[in-house]
Amino acid sequence: MSGTNPTLPAAGVAARHSALPLGKDNLLSVFEALLEPAILALTLWGIGYYYEGELLPQYMILAVIVFSLTFPGRPSLGQPYWKILANITMNWLWVAGLLLLLGFASGYIRQFDQHAIITWLWAAPLAQALGHVTLRVTAPWLLLLQGNPQPAIIVGMNDQGVALADRISNTPYSRLRLVGFFDDRDQERLAGGDRFAPLGKLGELPEFVKQNRIQLIYLSLPMASQPRILQILDALKDTTASIYFVPDMFITDLIQGRSSSVCGMPVISVCETPFTGANGVIKRVSDVILSLLILALISPILLGIAAAVKFTSPGPVIFKQRRYGLDGEEILVYKFRSMTVCEDGGTIKQAQKNDSRITPLGRFLRKSSLDELPQFINVLQGRMSIVGPRPHAVAHNELYRKLIKGYMIRHKVKPGITGWAQVNGFRGETEQLEKMQARIDYDLDYLRNWSLGLDLHIILRTVLVVFKDNAAY
């Protein structure tokens, strides 16, 4: 992959609608996607066990087929009960009809107890209906588990912008909180009338976003305003906000560009994390499993290094430094201390070749990257990921965000122990601005092209890089 991507027509990239509603770490969207498929599979297993006395292979296979046919489930929290029941009935008639047709045609239906199949045909839709009622009752508590609603801003108080604002305000169980509008026009020319007062002009938007930690921005501007839109996007590159366009569409460089909907209204992401919906679950589960496995394997090494650090130089065993994490929030990152100093202030000097601050043991730890091993604890805490953009010291972040356009976009994901830039030769000191620019280009490439396969590829390459790389000191 190259360090930069050419501009792409977003409509070509965003070719399909996501089945999950937008919303970072949205538990409700995950539950809605799993609800009906899981209920159909579990009721089949339960009924099969009841009639057969054990869970036979044919029931397990059929459950997998049913889950595959019905996943993901449709979002339904905002719908009236009668419409949910109608959808359940129509969908179940189609799925059950297809399975019965194939079962009779192939003779496979003879592998099942007749009473079990008849029971499942009426119990499955009933269980789905009860599942939707349960989800609706528990939804407020699920929302509370995710913290406060995400503040959102709409840029452009035109008809489509006001329509989106109305959808956000009137949609139940939404994790969005509308903060307000930004628009350059006078109040009498705005579509919102007296219902909404703009928060400011477009030129004031970037500073407002940074000061108030806004994480969601919806651009509701006509295609004729393309130069102004590109200017806004350029100014917002020093933020960690997720940006969506309420169509028409234009051409720009996209980070995870895809179409979806917000409260039932179509939008297209311009700059978004790859870890929404199911991808976020996959990323977190893989991080936890791999971290636990690795920590179990390297625990003797951790104890040995800790003792060596303690007895070879004065100071703490673990060095804690403030770094920027997800969405630019400060986190504490753990490392084995490799220097005689523990710098964490406004000015931090990067480690250089033959740096007098590095202890003899620390030189070996840094060269082999063993000083990074405590960061697997950060991964279990949820502050970091195994693979992601490497976290920089806060002082370095504040310097480079002023020098490199788009620098802060790398903070749309959790920082990693290793990353795409590191396995492509950008590990260790970045004494030239061009090297840091190249590192950021690779970080943004990772955001554009993430997959679980890419993560595993980076982990394997990291092992090879550690043994032969000369960049770290």
C-alpha cells in the first residue's frame, strides 16, 4: 500500500448501506443485529434438545444455516410494535418456507423429529416478538452503559439539515445529542426559522469542535459549495471528529467512506473509524484473546526484566507516560523504564543514537522492543490495541499536529503496540519532518484498509522486524 491514496468519488466507495445504524460502540446496534438470528438458532437448539434428549448435529447445522440467512437483524427500536410483528411474520414465512421446501426436496427434513419442527415453527416467531419487547425494555439501561450521548453538530441550516435535526430529536434510543448548527447566512435566510439559532459561522467551527470535544459532524451543504466543503474538511483535520455528508456527494480523500443512516436519514461518512458495529466487536475480542495468550506465555520474561530493571539502575520499574489515545483523550501508557529519567512534561526529547540517558539494559530493551511488553496490560484495560498507530508523547503530538495536516485523524482508533508504519520501516526516532509525515501516511492507510487479516499480517511482520531492525535505540 502506498502512503497516500488518490482522491476517490465517494459514491463509488460507499456502494451499500450498512445494516447497523451509526454510533460508536453502539451496544444497541449490536443487539439488534444479533437478536433475531440468535433467537432462531437458540430456540431450535432448545426444542431439539427437549425432544431428542441431546443436541444432535443436524440441529446444530440447521441453526447455523438459519443464523446465516437472517443475520444481521433489522433495526427496529424506533418502529411501532405492529410493524415489528408484521416484519417478523413476513420474514419468518419466507425463511421457514424456504427451509421446508429445501428440506422436503432433499429429504433432509426426515433427520428431525416431526414434533420438534412443528413446535419450532410456532415458537420461533413468538420468541422473536418477546425478544423485541425485552430489548425495548432494557434499551435505556444499555444506553446508560455506554455513557453520555455523543454531541453532534450540523453544518448548514438548510432543509436537509433541519430534517436531520428533527430526526435526531424525535428518534427514541438515539445516542446522539444535537448541539446546534453552523451556517454563514443571516437568520432570516435559514430554514430552521426561530426553532434553531446557529452557534456561529463556518470559520468558527474548527475551534468550537476542539474546545467542546465534538465527535460527530454532519455536513449538510449543497454540491455547489464544494470549494467551501473542502476548506471545512481541511480545517477539521486537526480534530478527531467523525465527519459525515448528508448527500449530494463530492470528491475528496475518504477515511472509511461508506453509506449508512442516522435516525433513518441517509448519510455518507467522510472520516470515520473502521471499528463500528461488528468490526469493533471483532477488534476488541481479538485484542483481549491475543493479549491474554501473550501475557500467559511471556510472564516469566516480564518478571525477569522487571527484576533486572530494578537492580541495574535507580528508579521505578515501570515508566508511565501520558499519550493521546482514542479521540485524543489522554491515557497512561506503560513501558519498562529504559532511561535514567522519566520525562513527561511539555518538552520531551526523542531518544537518539548513543543517547546518554539510556541505561545499558535499557539499550537492549529498546533495541529488542522488550520495553513495550507492559503495554499488553494497556490493551486489556481497553486503552490500547495490539495493532494501531503508535502513541506519541503529548508534547510531540502538540508539535506535529501543527506541522502535519491530518495528524490527529490517527487518533480515531486506539493506539497500538505495533502498527503499519512500524513494519514498513518507520520505527524509532523521527528526526526529520518527512519521516513523521511518512509515518502518518501509513497510519491513515491502516485506517482506510483495516481488516483482521491486515492486523495478523502486521503482528507477524513485527516479529521479523524486531529481530533485524536497526531503527530503534
